[in-house]
Amino acid sequence: MTVETLTPPPVQAELGLSWRPGFATLGPAFSTAIQAQPLPAPYPVGVSASAAALLGLDALALSDPLVIEALAGSRTLAGSSPVATLYSGHQFGVWAGQLGDGRALLLGEVDAPGGPLEIQLKGAGRTPYSRGGDGRAVLRSSIREFLCSEAMAGLGIPTTRALAVVGSDAGVRREEIETAAVVTRLAPSFIRFGHFEHFAARQDVDSLRTLADHIIDRHYPQARAGEGFAGNAYAALLAQVTLRTAAMVAQWQAVGFCHGVMNTDNMSILGLTIDYGPFQFLDGFDPRHICNHSDTQGRYAYDQQPQVAYWNLFCLGQALMPLIGDTELAMAALEPYKQRFPIEYLARMRAKLGLADEQPEDADLLDGLLRLLAAHQVDWTIFWRRLADHVCGGPVEPVRDLFLDREGFDTWIARHAARLAGTDRPAAGLAMLAVNPRFVLRNHLGETAIRQARQKDYSGIAALTTLLSWPFEQHPGFDAYADFPPDWASTIEISCSS
């Protein structure tokens, strides 16, 4: 396939970043060097000051016109060496074969105050792995990814970060003509399970080992000793990825986050939430909720996410088998998921309930609550926040009013009160407020910000960036952002199209 390459403009954009050897040093078997395709007349749409700080930058540095052009792919960022990486993967449970960065460019790796970070442009044009696509991202999906990356960071959930969104009036054809945008993303690594699956499928053991060694040396040095796995570093790597993934998915479930497209090529080897496409935070609690309109079989429904994560880890284990060399060791490395996930999940749900210690009846208390919430499809975020307010000393009526089955709720809340007996309830309530967010990125909030942005009004994005960066705070004057979704929110359909 022929891909148009463009000579970068002679004037480069400077951000004063210290670049270092990174993924591109692995060689041409892993990526293809290619320049971004410029977007005409780019303009800033959103910026994250906290993500900029990760690079040691002031957000104002991103307002430089040359930098905006660089983040749109219209100019070279000084020191960068763009590449598109190669991977494969399972999509909706089916082997999809070779995939790769079809619309993302890895600019390289830089030194940052908290450790090295990779910088990536998403939507920067065609690559050798675009598979007939245009390599672009639209403004709609770019805003959603930008906001959700920062929302997850504000919730304390491991995630890739979004530095900025730049837009252009250039048209992009999807179901209709939309305008283009580019998201600048940050992560210690963008390597996915699918990178390993690619080389395993090709029986390229040398490249598979090179990739695994790169990840171990950069991110999992403790795995090198192979402790607990007969000195097998690759089994130890799998075990560490398993533990991180279990903890991440437990956090998703606790906040009611639905990823929507948990393909193996959308699973981070570092246990980060990556690739925000058809995601959603639950409104009314429905364990079988499917947020992805393209997911006709419900493979990635909310209550299926823990099992799908394990299935994806099993695929990773299969990919690493040429290096591990022992099926029993590989299965032993996956086994901790079955213990870690429920431990992590129950710990987070106890915290949401204000329970500072563990009691045998806690699982039953939680199960009874979840059944009540599901029976009435009670709003997930509002319920937990109101419960925290009640434990802090507020009236019970705002919580009770969420349920049609008042008698069932009264029985449950009495059990909860008995469980808290003897504890400092105000202190427990304050602890609950610190883990039950007031603000999450509901679909209708994102959609409203998108509609404003299409009119070149970015105030909604700026407001959400602030609220979602500190989601546990009250933020007086922004009550509407924490209210029930409007009726029209149920008509929003989010699919894999972006």
C-alpha cells in the first residue's frame, strides 16, 4: 500500500522537551517511520493543565501557534521521530489479524518529572496500517477521548492521558461529513496485548522476545528475577500484567464505567485504560448495560467486563507461550486474577459503603443493595453520593426517594446502619465523599460540550475539564452537571465509528 509522506516544514515547533531513545529503537519490524499529514488551519479546542504538568510544561506553552500546528501534524515537534506501530488482535472475540496504528503516530519518548512518557498524535492521517481508512479522527470522538482521559485520571483510575485537542474545519466522512481533530495522548507506553499477539501469530519468537524484554526492562524490572515462577521472567511479566489489569477493571466496576470495546488491541500492557471509543458511565444501574451500539451480542456489557479482561489476559498468555515455554507456569501467572479482582472490587465497594474494616456479611450487604439498584435502575452516581451525604448526617429521604420499593430500601438501609454501628459516622461519611464522585462524564454532558464545540464554543469543554479533574469536590454553581440525565440522553447512540 502506498502512503503519502510529506516533508516536514523547515520551521519546527519547540517545547523544550528532552527526547530519549524509545520504542522506535526496536527497529523496522515493530514500526514504520512516517510523517503526519497536515490539517489545514488548526485551532485549539481543549487543553489539560494537569497533563501538561506531567511533561513539566505550563499549559500556556501549548497556545503557541507553532505548537498548535505541531499537535495537528502540520509541523514537526522538534526532537520527535514519528512512527506508526504494528500490532494484531482479537476484536469482539474473533482473531482480526494484523491491525496497527491506523490513525495514530508515536512521536517518541521524553524525559518527564515523573518518569519517561511517550507522546502520541491520534488522528494525524494515514499510515501503512490504516487498512483503507483515512487515518483521521473527528471532533466528536476526540472531545470524548480528551474529556474521559482526564475524568479517569481525576477518579484515580490508571489511564492514558490527553494533553490537548486541536481541531480543523477540514471535512471527514463518517455516517455524515464531520470536521477533523487530533488528540495528543501521553502514556509511559502505548504497547498493547495485541503487539505481543502479532509476533506470536507470525511465529517470530526473536521479535516477541525483544518486545517482552523491552517492556520488562522499562516497566517491570522486578519480573526479571522470575520470583515465584522458577526464574521465568516472562511468566512473572504475565503475572504482573494480570494483577494490574484486575485492579484496573475493579476500579471501572466501582465507578460504573463501561469501556465498550475491550478488544485485545485495546488492552494496555501497563494496566492503563486506553482507547476511549464507545465508553459510558452508567446512569441508571443495569448490570447488563451495553454502551456500544455496535456490540449487538452484548460481549462488552458492564457485567461482562471482568470476565472479558481475563479472556484477554489468556490471549496474552498464549502469545507469551513461546517465551514462557511451560503451560502450567502460564496458567499459574493468570490464576491471581481470580483472587485479585474480587479482593480489589470488594475493597472499593466497602469504601463506597463507608466500611473501614472487613466483615463476613459485607458481600451479602452489597449484593442486596445491587439487587435493589438494578430492580429500580437507580442512578449509580447519584445514589452513592446521596448515601455519603446521609452518612455524613444528612436526611435519609433523598436516598429513599430514589427507590420505588420503599420497604425494600428501608430494610437495606437498616442493615447498613447496623453495620456502621459503633463507628464514627461523620468520619465514615467524609471518607465516602472522597471515593464517591459527584461528577462523572455522562454521555449527555459530553454531547452538550460537543454541540457547543461545533459552534466554536469551547466553554463546555473547559468547564468539564475542571469538574472532572476534581470530581469529588462540591463545585458550587455547577449542580446541573451532577443532576439526573435529561430524557434525551437515552437516545444517544455511541458506536465504534470515530
